Amino acid sequence: MKPIVTIPARLSATRLPNKPLAPIAGEAMIVHVLRRAMEADIGPVIVACAEAEVAEAVERAGGTAVLTDAALPSGSDRVHQAVERADPEGAYDVVVNLQGDLPTIAPESIRAVLLPLEEAAVDIATLAARIVDLEERGNPNVVKVAAAFAEDASKSGEGTARALYFSRCPIPWDGGDAALPLYHHIGLYAFRRAALRRFVALPPGRLESRERLEQLRALEAGMRIDVARVDGVPLGVDTPADLARARAILSDD
């Protein structure tokens, strides 16, 4: 595999405007995500920017920015356009889509998303972590994935499983037994280059529209998504309260 890491970023977030440029420990949030991606050391890193202001912040920090059409409907579309512009010859055959609002993500988690692609039949790889907070089990803002992970992951390959469905509901059914594991989906993806091209060309799916989960478009179209299990969920910054938490965490580093 020859991966390229691409971080989509735009200023027009509804709940936290200008989010990529929000200062955290003296640097813009997008710069923290850029540095985490570079620390993962799996391939070149580019930032797919909807606005010139974000590109300028990335380039001041020594990163590579690619301007994309501000009217693109999703981060996946932005990632696809940036990679096609940065690598028109197709030298990189795996595209890692790292969200620009994960400033605390561990580099080892970024590396882990490549593990499912060792299986040739997998089109898209992503991550999940076991839910440990009981409140998250029923929280619709916490996306769950149904995947038949082996409980004993001591053997090679048992830390990955095929994604059967994603939902905002608690899946699979646990019969009220909180000891049965549920898994929190982490929105970090690794696409085979051909799979990404196919994905962005697909129309939105019915289940995607109902659950408001883009990855269901791929499952509806028969694409295979496998999940690597990791130990923790990175903080996603969507609100001012999340931003305050990120500042507290990163100011201690």
C-alpha cells in the first residue's frame, strides 16, 4: 500500500464557525491535526481546504494545502478532489480521510486504520472502540457499528471485523445486558483509491438519508467496510465545550 493522508477542512461549520482556525495551545486546530498525521508517518499529508485562509495557516506551519471547490457537499468529496489534484498520476493507491476536528487523535490510531486493507476484498477501512460510558450506549450523537469482533483479540487479525451496519441506535441488541459490548464508530477512513472514486460518484442512499450517516451509502452499494478496533475514542471538536476540553488536554502536553 502507498497511502496519502488527506484532511478536509472548511470554515462554515454550523455549531462552531471557523473551527479549523480555532486556536489551541498557540496553534490553529487544523495544525494540530496535521502534526498528528505527520507523526503517524504512513505517507504524505495534505489538507483539503475550502478556503484560502485555512490553506495559509497550513502552509505557515510547513504543511501542504490543496484548495478545493467550496461548494462540495461533503468532506469525502473534498478529499477526493484534493487527491486527484495533488496526485493526478495515481501514485498513491490508498487515501486516508482524517477529519480536521480531531486534534487529540493518537498517531497509532491513524496507523491502525490501514490494518483492514491487508485483506484484498476490503474497499474501505475505519475504526471503532468499545463503549465504556453507559450514557453513550443510547446517545444518538454517538454512532455505533455492528461488527463481530472476537472478544479474545490475542491472535493476529482478531482486532478487525467486517462492518455489518452503522446506526445512531444501540446495535446490536444487548437485551438490556450492559456487559455485552457495543462499539463507538470513529470517523476516520482509509479508502482504496478506486473505492473512493466509486463512492463519491454514488447518489445518496436511503439509509444514509434516514440515519444521516454517509458510510451507509457504501454499504447500500455493496461495498465492503472493515473495522479495526482501537483502545480509545479521540475527542471530536464540534462545540465550544469540546473546544475548551481540547485546549485543556493539549495545553498539558
